[in-house]
Amino acid sequence: MADLFPGDLFPDDVAVVTDAELGMDDAALLASLYPVEVEQIGAAVERRRVDFAGARACARAAMARLGVPPGPVLRGARGVPVWPRGLVGTLTHTDGLRAAALARAGRVRSVGLDVERHEPLADGVLEAVSLPEEAAWVRAARTEMPSVAWDALLFTAKEATYKAWFPLTHRWLGFADAHITLVPDGDDDEVVVRGTLVSRILVDAHTVDGGADATEFRGRWAVRGGHVASAIVLRPAGVDSVGP
């Protein structure tokens, strides 16, 4: 699953690591936690603790790729990770996969990543997480390309939007507060389907990080190897993307 992220979703200056690259079993992942991290997650069930540890092990590997000394990654407000000064990042985990994406704050203003299993959402969930026009689009897309779980993909785009949004605003963003547009690239093959996403914010978009209002996010999505994923990379003003 390591190849799901960099080429499909992220530019070259974002360090992305999945737990498939680490070669660590559950015991090793739990042992890699810092004591202060253990304090935050110690009362959770084992699967939750392993996911927590796995995502942070990925984050520390990504720090190393950026030349940053490893350190604890604590949970801040609403569970959002607190990164070392000078870094921005995002964590995600689902059945069979944990990952982190980090970048230097001078190059990237905010980043969001969400990964889910490539399978339809449970009955009623699409309506709970989408605007009516989004749900209608998903139903139409199912007819045109039934091989893609478009509802799960839409969910990842909503989650990636929130992960990119909250560090900039320190405010909640509900499922109905952003309108998602998903566009396939048109060059899909038997291994991967991918495309672009636009997330238009429908509520007050003022930020607290000193940058422009967060009225819109742009990113990439991909379907590969049993997972669907959406990623958003927001640049500071005047900074261009690097690589794909």
C-alpha cells in the first residue's frame, strides 16, 4: 500500500509514510510510543491504541525524511495532532492501513489526508454525510462507473477537508459545511482510479493562522488496492507546487 500515496496524491515536498513501509508488528508499534503519548491513549481498547501508535510511527518516519528529530505527536483540540514547530501534517488510519503526511510549514500551509476501505457506506450514511446535490451526484456516478465506491470516496474528501481546515480556523466544520466536487482524470487503468477534488467552504471561512480565508481547498483522490483516499495540500501565498 505504500504506493497509494506519493505518486497518486501528493507533491514531492510532502513526506508520506504508511505502516507497510515500517515492518513493525503491533507490539513494536505500541513500544514506540512516548510516555506522554501513552498517557493520552492508555485507557483505549487495544485496536485503538495500535492505530494511534501506528499513525505516530509513520509520522516519526516522515519527520526523519524531512530532517526533523523525532518526537511525540500529541492530540490537541478535537483530537487534531500537535506538530513540532515548523511542520504541518495529517494522520489517518483504517482497516489494514495507517499513514502520515508531513511537510515544512514554509512550503505547505495545511494538509489533510483520509483513507477508508473501498466499499460502500452503510445504508443511510451517504445521506448523513452529504449535501443533497452531492448524494444525487454519487448515485449518478455509481451508474456510470460502478466499480468505484463513490460514497466512500466522498466521505474521505469530507474528512480530508476537515483535517486541512481545523488547523487554520480552530473551528468545527460539519459535513454540510463544504461542497465537494470529484473529477476523474480520465486515464484510469485496472490498478488505480484517480482524479481531482475541489472542496468549497459554505460557512464563515476566516482563518487564525495569518493567511487568506480558507474558502476553497483543492486536492487529489485515488482508489487503489482495496482503499480509497483523498488528500489536500494547501500552499502559502506565492508558493508553487513541487512535482506531481
